Amino acid sequence: MEGLNVTVEHQPAVVRPRGDLDLATAYLLERALDEALLRPEVGYLEVDMSGVPFMDCSGLRALIHAKVRLSKEGGTLILLHVTPRVERLLSILSLDHRLDPVQAERRSRN
């Protein structure tokens, strides 16, 4: 099992988790997402998932909570560079439409 490290960039707002995202580490992502969302100018938040080889339902809960919170304020949260295992989990649970993982190519056209 790999630990989790999360960095937050503020211009633009990007959260970058690195490592396994599970029951033991989800609080680190929650804390980073909360930090990013405390800034009043954040209306668009990217979560770069390229460094997350594994995620369980605890990680999903943290992401959904942040997305709902930001949506209530008229903002947007998107997932970037979702790894195949995480993408499979989102698809199996039918959450791929709710969390809207975006590939880099699609993002660059928007």
C-alpha cells in the first residue's frame, strides 16, 4: 500500500493527489479540497488524478462532496488524467457522468 501526498496550486486551482486514495488517506484529499475551496475566487477546480493508481469509495466520497459543495456555489470540479483503474471504478459505480472525468485533449478544446 502506497501513502498519499496531495499538493494544491492556486493559480489556476488544481489539486494533485499522488498515491493510493483509500480509507486511510482520504482525509488528506478532503483537507486539500477544503483548502482549495476556501478561496472565494475558486469557481473552477481541477483534480489531476494521474498519480492515483488506486481509489476506493472513501476517495469517491471526498470528490463527490467537493463537487456538490462547489456546484452549489455555481462552480465546477473536474477530474483530469484519470488512471484506468480509477476510471473503471467510476464506470462500475455509474459515477463517471457525475464526476465527469475529462481527458487532456477534450479539455484543451474547451
